[in-house]
Amino acid sequence: MKVLQILPQLNIGGVERGTLDLSKALTQKGHESFVISGGGILVDELEQFGAKHYEIPVHIKSLRTLSLAKSLSETISSIDPDIVHVRSRMPAWVNFRAFKKLQKKPLLISTFHGLYSFPIYSKVMSFVDHSIAISKTVENYILENYKLDKNNITVIPRGCDPVEFNNNEINPDDKAKIINEFPKIVGKKVLTIPGRITKWKGVAEFIELLSLLDDNYHGLIVGPTAKSKKKYLNKLQNKVSSLHLEDKITFTGSRRDIANIYKISDVVFNLSQTPEPFGRTMIEAIACGTRVIGWNHGGASEILSELFPQGLVTLNDMNELLNTTKKVTSSHSIPRENIFTANRMTNSTINLYQNLIS
């Protein structure tokens, strides 16, 4: 079986990691894997396990990008795949035009990775033979917004790598490095909220939570800040100062050792104000044996209902959030074993391919 995946670029991110995981699984099972993208830092890793990459700048959000349809069509023809799998909207539009030029059309599959906010622009993801939704939340969104039959949608949850995210004890040297970098966490119950610094991720609510807790707690705000979000970061830092929480909250910035950050945390939070399509950081934390608390909506609700229902909190109910945090941190409860693994995701996807072909 020949499978071609098309996505914007191969840089760091959930879509990119999923593409690599699937490509690796395909080659390990004796299939041929091809990827078209605008390039990126993960291309070398992709090619190391036998996949072939074609660089076409399908990531640029411009009408001019549609002119790449001819080049894309020729590349698809040369590969002659059984499956073309589009993972993002701009590449999907280019592919939509390219498909019209193909003499032999392979099966076309899309993955809805999000609750896309522009239905007219996003409808191209429904112009396919079959769609994958990364959660039931996303499946419901597709059914509400696009004319797709439920039988033409398969829910395949995202997954994390159990090698990288495991519940082994943290290496003492790694723990010592983190404590040396953030000495204020010593002797405290560590609460962590991971994710990009942006308004909808619920960092402001996390800061409010810390203001309601006593000095036995310390909060870590872990994640990168885009240039366009610097003003919002300043606003959050001013909120911390105005509440006199400088000794209770630390902004760590982006971390490459996120698995170890999860392991030194007593609780990891997901407080996104809009429903998450899935909630990858939650399964990463749970895979590391860490308890998770989150609002009871979207993908967060699906994950917590399955793995740690004690962590579910009514959306924006700060009193319930406070009480749940106290209850969870004072208990010996642990999450169930993570079932949302990369292997489950890739096996389900490959099985879907084979069923559709047959």
C-alpha cells in the first residue's frame, strides 16, 4: 500500500508529530510512505525511517498557492498512491484542484484536527471519500457544519509516544536541574498549566486559582509566547504582580523537558475557555502518571471521563475548581493507564486505509 500525506510543514506540532508517527508505522509494516509539505526541521527524521519527502510550499496562505496544483498533480501521478491523506486546509485546497487534473484518482481522506472557525474556507476538508475526526467533539462539529454522512467519518483519537511520556521515576539529576532552576517549588504542591500563552488557554483563570490557594502551592505556567502575544504575556505578569503572587507563580517559557515537568507536578491543568478538539497535553501528563484537572467540555471532557473523572470541573466554576484542586492534591488518587497512544492511533488509521481500499 502506498500512502501520501499532505500537510503545511514539518515543524514541531501535533499534526506534524502525528504525520511522523503514522509514516514510521507504515514503513515498519512494509507499506510505502510519502509526504508532501513546505519542508521543516522534521524532514530528516521522516526520511531516516524510509519515507520519501517532496517539498512543495503548500503551507503559504495565499491565492497564489493554488497555482501549485499542476506541480502537485504531477507529483501525485508520479507516486501513484493508493491513499492521499490531507491534514490541513490550505494544502487541501491545492490538492482539490490537483485532483481534477488526475487521470487515476486515489482514495482521498482528510483529518479534521480542529474545530475550524471558518466553515466556508474549511469545507474543503469534507470534499473527500472519508474523514477522520480526532475526537467525538470534532465528529459532532463536522456533522453540525458539513454535509457528511456519519458513516463517512471515523473517530481516531490522537496519541502520545509511551517511550517519551511514561510513568517511570524521574531521573534524580534531571529533577535536581529543575529544582535548581525553579527553587520556589521546593516543599510545595506543584500545579502546572502547559500550552501556548494565549487568552483562550485559561492562564488568567489559573492565576486566579493560585490567588485562592494558600502558600503550600506553587504554579508553573509552561509554554512559548509568540511575538503577537507579548502584550498578553505582560498583562498576565502584571496580574501576578497585582495579586502579589510573584513567589507562588513561575513563567517557565517553552520547555524541551516537558515530560519531566509533568513528573514533578502534582496536578496538570487544562482550562481552555473554548472546547479543545482533543487535549494532547492531558494525555501526555496522564501517561507520566500525573493527575489532570480540566473544564468539563470538548476533548478535555472525553479524556478525563475515560482516564481521571475526578478531575472534571464545571466550566468557569472557580469555587468548584478550588475545591477539586484541594481534594485531588490531598488524595492518593491516580489516573487510569493512558489508552491514547501513538500505536493505537497509527494502527487504527492503517486499518481504516485497508478497509476503505478493500
